[in-house]
Amino acid sequence: MRQHRIFHEGSLEVGVEVELSTENAHYLRQVVRAKPGHLLTLFNGEGGEYNATIQAIEKRSCLVAIGKFVEPNVESPLEITLLQGISKGDKMDFTIQKAVELGVNHIVPLLTERSVVKLDTKRSHKKHEHWQGIANSATAQSGRNKIVNINPIIKLSEYLQIHQDNDNQRLILSPAANTGFNSIAKSSSITLLIGPEGGLSDDEERAAVAVGFTAVRFGPRVLRTETAAIAALGLIQGIWGDLGS
């Protein structure tokens, strides 16, 4: 039987017992229907994972004993940062989930000139927490052991001012570009910029290119923002990373 993977936000050590969060306890008791003796896999986002056994479980508490430490090689050889224009509804949730599954390391939600979503400080904070939760769940589901950090929401113009000096491969997806992915030099560190619904403005594209981004395109078809992120990340992992290996 498949062992359920649980993210534990705290230290883990072989031979000790730890109390899981109330959310994890609720999930294991009410959804998984786990009982004492149930085997789990725990990870805390610092690399590697631990075999664990439930010792006691109640409605809002779960005590587990930590067993063997293992360190499966599941991370991509690429270091990928996704700069994603915030999309409306559940599109952003979907993009974050699939980006984590495809091996991205950092996600930066961007407010752009054509962003449909408008967020005040309170809503921005709640959205950030929500997206980090999605990233954590996707990490557990996909078998990864390092948590993908969702950066605080930032305006694209501010990001470009702060991150002008960078020697990694910086790509911006643009339907007007003449360069395809196959023409880009291989790099182990990549930053990928994708706009929201409606794409990036001409001024934003020029500003990105001015600080070192290379405009690239997929082909003749226009992709939705959530499709573009998944397709681009899959292509990058297929050409330079570990998809298909």
C-alpha cells in the first residue's frame, strides 16, 4: 500500500516522536482513516524524507515515531524561477500546482499593467498564504522533498529594477519573438517570465529585454497564460532538464 506523504513544518530526527499539526491530524484521521501503526513518509522541505509510524491519533492530534532517513534523487538538475503574471480565479492555483510538479524552484507572483486581479495588502497576504499551501501540497504529491517558495507579490516594474544584475538564462515568453527555445544556449539556472491574461505590454517586454531577458516563442498558436507556463516548463525540462531521462 502506498505510504501517504506528509509535510511537517518543523525539525525531524531519527528515533524521536513528533506531534503533527492539527491540519495533518485531521487529514490522516478523517480522510485517510489512519490508525496507530499506519506507515507514513514525512518531509520538512530541507531535503530527504523519513519513514514514520503513527503511535496515537485523535481528532486534532497525531503522534508519530520517526524511523529511517532516506534521500531519493527527485530534484531537477535545473534551478528554475517562474515569474508569473497573476491570473484570475483558480488559474493561478492550477499554474502553481503544475509548476511545482514540473520541478520549478521559486515562483514570483507578478502584478503587471494588464493584470485583471487587483489586490490590497490584506488580500495579497491571504493569497500568498493560499498559494504557499498549494505549493506545499503539490510538493508532497509529486514526491519532491524541497519546498517551493512562493515569493511575496510584487509589481513587475519593481522586480526588474531590483534584479537587473543576474548571470542566469532569463527568458520572456512573447508571441512577437523570432527566437525559439532550441536556439537558446543551455543553462542550469533559468528565470522564466510569463504574463497574465492579455499578456505583457510592449513597454514591459522592452523593459525586461533591457535588463537581460531574451524573448522566445513557442510557435504560431497563442497559448493561455496557464497553458504557457506548463508548456514552457515542460519544454525546458525536456531540453535541458530530466524529463524523458
